[in-house]
Amino acid sequence: MSHDISSPHAPDQADPHNHKHTSMPESLKLSDRFFEPVDRQIVSWLNLAPGSRILDAGCGGGGITRRLAEAVGPSGQVVGLDANPQLLEFDRAAVNGTDLAERIKFQEGDVLSLPYEDGSFDLVWCSRVVHGLPDQLAGVRELRRVVRPGGRVVIREGGLSVQFLPFELGIGEPGLDGRLHLARQKWFANWRASLPTMIAYPFGWSHMLGEAGLSQVAPKSFLHEFTCPLETYQKEYLEAGLRHEYKDKEGQNLLSAQDVETLAQLLDSTSPHYVFDRDDLHGILVETVYVGYA
């Protein structure tokens, strides 16, 4: 099954049910800012009816929770659920005193055991959470349970992680971006295998949504593209990702010694090879969502 580890922050093995959201709030705030353009594309495509009741299952830093609340209008409601109470306090503070405060309710809970009655929501949104669950199919079935008949379950999984390095960097072996992507895939596979209760699911996301009882299942992908000069938040996000690759010991073991040294040079602001002094960076990423009807 394909997946996309889009965030520069590694999953936390202490919280496998909701691993994306164990990072510090400021890290997720940066991630939400980076993904905001593509988030807005996705929410516009969902074409939410005013007054809809939406569940954001695994809301993290709350970025797309706020986009969903904008879309449903003053008569709608969005429930942002997360297992991390620290993040929920951060999310509440972010909307306190704004027009969105009355539209959003934040609640602590587990995606594998949602604290809602059957058919409670018009749409359930779950972003970059299911691929980290020990039992992914059980998670999607739980999402299906709380959506009303005719409503939608939408999961954001798959896609293509961000790529922005030129193939030739003038240092090290060409094609570093591709090897970093492969290392992330191997790291994730190793992490999944380490979960004591992990249940393998050797099929794609569309198959999973169908097996969970959803119909008319279809994927939809959204392209986000950017180039130099980078905005400050773009540089900060991309640099955080590379620094994580460089500092993570397990990740280093999945790269050659030459690639690790290349990363050191790319991240050294005093080096002639400092990557963010370049004017030829061109980034693309693809976010894929899978939609099914109850």
C-alpha cells in the first residue's frame, strides 16, 4: 500500500493511533502553513454544503479544521478530534476570539474508538492518520460508522512527498531526492513492522474503503508547486525536513555515508553548497484523497 510521509517530523512510537499529531504545536503550525494552498484546493473540491456537520478525525495543528469551518459557514459545525490534549489546547487558542470559534468544537479521543453515535456527521475527514494505525481497516470502519447514510468519508493518504532538489547538486552522487524518498519508505516500513499489534493490509486505499462498507470510492489528487524565491515558511519547512533526515540515526543508516555528508553540506549555511542559497529550487508535491459514500 502506498503512503506519503509528508511531514518532516517522524511518527512517535508511543502514540501509534495518532502518530502524525505527537509533534509539538509549533512544528505542526509550520506544516499547516506549508500545506495551506493545497488544503484550500481540497476543501474547495469537497464542495461542502452550508450547515454541514463535519468530523476532522485526527485534527493535529488544526489547519484544515479551520478551512473546513470556513466552508460550512455560520450554521455549520466542525468537530476536531485528537488524542493529544496539548494540541487541542493549542487549537482552541488559535480560534479563540475569531468568527470560527462558534463553529469548531475540539474534543479528545481515539480514531479507533470514536466517541460519537452512528451517523453523526455529514462528512468525516481523516488526514495522514490511517496509515499509522495498527489496524487500518478497523480505523476506516470506525470512520464509516459515524457518517450518515449518503454522507462521505474522505481520507488523505498516498500521493507524492515533496521533491525540490535538482538532480545534479554539484556535490555527492546525483539523484539525492529519490534516495531520501526511498529511505523514508524503508523507515516507515520498519516502524510499521515494529508495532506489536500491527495488522498488515496488502491492498490499496480504494480497496480498504470498499471493504469498510463505502461505495462509489474514488481517488482525487491535487498538485502543489512552488519555486524560488521561496517564502520564509517554505524554506523553514523544507529545511526542517532535511535536518530531520540528517539527524535521525535510523534514517542515516538507510543512506550512504556520502549522502549523509552531502546533507551536512547542503544544511551548512557557511558552505558554498548551502541548498537555500540556490536560485534553482523547484518543488512539487501531490496530495491524494480517497472518497467513499456511506
